Amino acid sequence: MPSNRCQHIFNPDSDLEHRCGSPALRAETHCYYHHPSRKPSVTRHARRGFPILLPKDSTSLQYSLLQVIDKLAANQIDVHRAGLLLYSIQLASKNIF
Ligand SMILES: [Zn+2]
């Protein structure tokens, strides 16, 4: 029997598994949030954060900028957080030069 409820299963490898149960998209098996074609805007890794090298010279400054740009380009960090990090790097760079 076809279901019009999302078939996504939370915690599939544990005893706490349960289905999403939200209304599925028309003629689909998943809701908007769990549809396979949807990419999350912020990954679990980004929510945990990532170690950032505090810039102490021009080389480490460049590396710190590249870390943020790389995460932003890969959509692994939200724009607001990236803006705060870039501003922090800018402040730190004023103490270097
Ligand atoms: Zn769902």
C-alpha cells in the first residue's frame, strides 16, 4: 500500500529508530527535508565547527582565509559564521602587519 508519508528513518542502526512521518512530496517517498536530491545547507561537521589556525604571519593568514573560503565554497559552513570568521581573521591580520 503506497504511503503519502515520508519514509526517512531516523537512527536506523539503533533501537531508537523511527520514521519521519511528515507528508511526502507528491509522487515521492520522502518529504521536502529528506528528499535525496536535497543537500543540507550546513553539514553536521560544520555544526561541530572546525579547528582554525590563528594567523601569526602572512602564510598562516593565507591558510586561515583558505580554510574559510574552502568551507564556504563547499557549502559546509553558513554564510553568517563565515562572515564572523573572516572578520576575526581581518582583525587578527591588523595585529600582524
Ligand atoms: Zn521526512
